[in-house]
Amino acid sequence: LCTLNILLSCFCHLNCMGSGFSLFGNMLKCGYEPNVIILMTLVKGLCMDEKIAEASDFFLKMVEIDYPYNEVTFGTLINGLCKMGNNRMALRLLQGMEKGGRRCSPDAYVYSMVIDSLCKDGLIKEAFKLFREMDGKQIIQDVVTYSSLIRGLCNLGEWETVEKLFDEMCERGILPNLITFNILVDALCKERRVEEANHLVGLMNQRGVEPDMITYNTLIDGYCFTGQMDVAMKIFYSIASKGHEPNVVSYSTLINWFCKNRRVDEAMQLFRQMPRKGLKLDAVVYNVLICGFCQVGRIADAKDLFSEMQVHGQCPDVVTFNALMDGLCKNNCLVEALKMFKQMENSGFRPDIISFSILINGLCKAGEIESAKKLFKCISSNGLQPNVFTYTVLIDGLCKSGLIGEAVGFFVQMEEKGCQPD
RNA sequence: CUGGAUCGUUAG
């Protein structure tokens, strides 16, 4: 095991986590019980992503000097795993805590992290299992544990359970805090129940929980979402009287909705106010506007913003490129979109599944079915998986070109690959 | 002084 671990560390050093994982897989197949150390090596390598070399160095030293890893070390690592969406490993590590040479008892922190992560994957049943497991281990759930679960349940629309949990936590003296309320306010808004959300904000005030900028931004987005931009603007302007100042998110929320309603020039006005209010323009605001201009066909303006953001020191990201590529595709500039795809890859940005879907869609709509299929094949070699969107644009393209047989083939394929048609 | 939950942006 020791030898294998060193090898594993080497993979980490070399930034070859793929090899690291296959080694790990082989270890399991050969019947080795991975110990805490092995797992931590693996995790650390993953955690740091770009900083793998340093992380491994550090960890090797930890092992050498029998560094007293503890609940916090575990917490850091489990958190890293969760953030990467690797629930399986996070769970393994959670279970491994008690088994290591130095026994660590899992605490509410690690449990909450994993519960939260499971919830974000919609695995509410698993999350509840852990929640119960805590009871068995006499680990007392706290406000974070409850808030995470509540958020997960909200996302699944399980409101009855939400209410039950909310009451339960109150009864146990675990009082909902600002974040708990913000979660609920947001969930109500996303269900278009904005008035209830607003009412809840009143209620939290009564309970002595002061709304913060996140609360107000959430409401602003909710009112915009339900077509009540006027109400949203009122809230926006009333923020100052509540002792806060609108921040970047407040602005980008409104700008986004002006764009969505094709009111790009008003969006632009708000945008130009931001520096005067001392707000730093971030990549998101730029992305919102670039997308807005593309959607009304003002590609030139979108490109201007693309340059401007770089001048202002904001690095374009995948979203920026995707928005522009989509705009180009939909405005008969397919060739330029493809050029941008190359430019993105050359400047070290990894296209995501959305990039591929956009281009496949563009190719299909331009009648370039063959190229679309070719690009579809490239998806897996980029370490990505086609999703419902990807399949849909391709199937649609095939159908519209009369290639029904091939379309059916992809339909079958998507189901086989566990991608649910919607 | 170390680890956990909440708001805004891109594709059918």
C-alpha cells in the first residue's frame, strides 16, 4: 500500500489524475482496502487541481512527519471533493475518517458538507440517510445542516417536507438564520411565488433577522423573473434607505432582465452608472451585456464589449465565448463562430458541453449536418458528455434534413447512455 | 488565526 501510495503521489505530481484514478481503481480491484492516507493523497491531488505538485509535496511531508491530520484536514479535503462534484469519494472519505491511524470523529461540518453536496445532485434520499446517521452518532445537526437540506428539498419542490424541517429545527432551538431565510426567499422566487417571498422577508424582519443585499437581490431577480421590472426597480432604489447600497449583483440582475426584455439601451445606461457608483465591472456583467447584444443581433456592439472587458482587465471566460459563438451562429456568421472556437482553445480555455451544443446547433441550422456529426464525435475526446440539449439539437437537425433513421439512432443512444429525453 | 449552507451571466 505504501508503495502504491508513493506512485499515486507521483501521478499527482505529474498532474495525471486520470492515471491516478486508474491506479486507484486497480488497487480496489486487487482487493486493497484503501486507507485514509491513500484517499487523502488522491483527494489532495484533485483538490488543488492546478496546484497539484505543491499539494502532493505538502501531503508527502504530512505523512513523513506523521502530521496530525484531524477533523479540519478532513473537512478541507472533503469540501474539495464535494466542490468537484465527487460525492462518491466524499462519502468514502467521510466513512474513512474513523478508520485511520488517528481516529477522527466526523462532526457536523463534514456531514453538512456531504449532505449539501448530495442535495445539489438531487440525491435527497442519500442526504437524509446521512442526516439520520448523525442522530445515531450523537452528532447534533446545526443550522447549516438544516439549511442545506431545506435548499435541496426546495429545489425538488418538496415544500411539505421543507415546512416540517423548518418547524423541527425551530423546536430543537436551532434557529433559522439569514442564510436559511435567503434560501427560502430564493426558492419561492424561483417558483414564481414572489409575493410569498416578499411576505417571508417581512417575517424574517419580525424575527429579528435583518435582510441583507442577497435578500434584496434575490427579490429583485424574482420580480424581474415574473415580469414585474417596475417593482424590481422600486426595490433597487429603496435599498439605500435600508442602509445598504446596490452592489454588482443588483446591477447585473437588472441589466440581465433589461436585456432579456430586449431593452438593451436601458441595460447599457445602468451599466455605465456602475463605475460612477464605485462598482467594479466583473466578467458576469460583461457576459450579460454581450449576450444581450447578440440576442438583438447587435454583434458589433457585443464584440466591442468583448474588447472592452479585456482592456478593463476582465478575462473572458467560457460563458463569454459561448455567448459570442451563439450570437455569431444565429446571425449567419457560422464561420466566425468556428474561428472563435479555435481561438478559445488556443488561448487555453476548455470548451464545455454548452460550447459544443451551440456549434452543433449552428452547424445543423446551416445545413452542415456532416460537420455537426463530426463535432459531436469530438465531445467525448474532450472529456465531456453530451446532454439533453446536445442530443436535441442534433436530432432536430437530422430530422429536418430528412435523416430520420439516424435521428432515431441517436435517440436510442441517448437513452442507452442514461441521458433522459425530456 | 484553520474546514461547511444563500443572490446575477451562455445552448435545444
